[in-house]
Amino acid sequence: MKSGFATVHVKNTFCRKCATVIKKELLNIMDITNVYMYPMDSLVVFNFVKANELSTALNLLTDLGYPPKEDLIKKIRPTSLCNC
């Protein structure tokens, strides 16, 4: 089965400790694999199989306080998970 490749630039920065938490949460989503975190670039990269998994991953990132840079969010959520 083919998989897609997602490169998500997030609005908020995160540290290595928070990157571990984010990665763990993303890997809990079925068919999300090869998650790589780049804290210095505020970048999250992963493979997915179906579009609904991509959507779930993007929603999860937003809920954790790391919305994609392109998203317009009207209601303020917690700025980010990282308080380091």
C-alpha cells in the first residue's frame, strides 16, 4: 500500500522533551509512521496511509498547541505544550 509524506511547519517552537511527547502521540494514530521532529525548524515530518490519518494528525498537533503555520485559528488555544 502506498503511503503519503507530510511535512508540517508548526506555529510554535518546541524543545526535544516536547518533541518526544508529540512524536509519541502521533505514533498512537493508526498508520502514522516514520515520525521525525525538528525542533530548531518547528518542523514535524511523517508518513501516513490515508487522508483521514493526516487530518487526525493535524488536529492532534493543533490540540497539543502546535497548529500548522497555514492554519487560521480564531479561538485561542493554549499556546503550546512546551513551557521549557
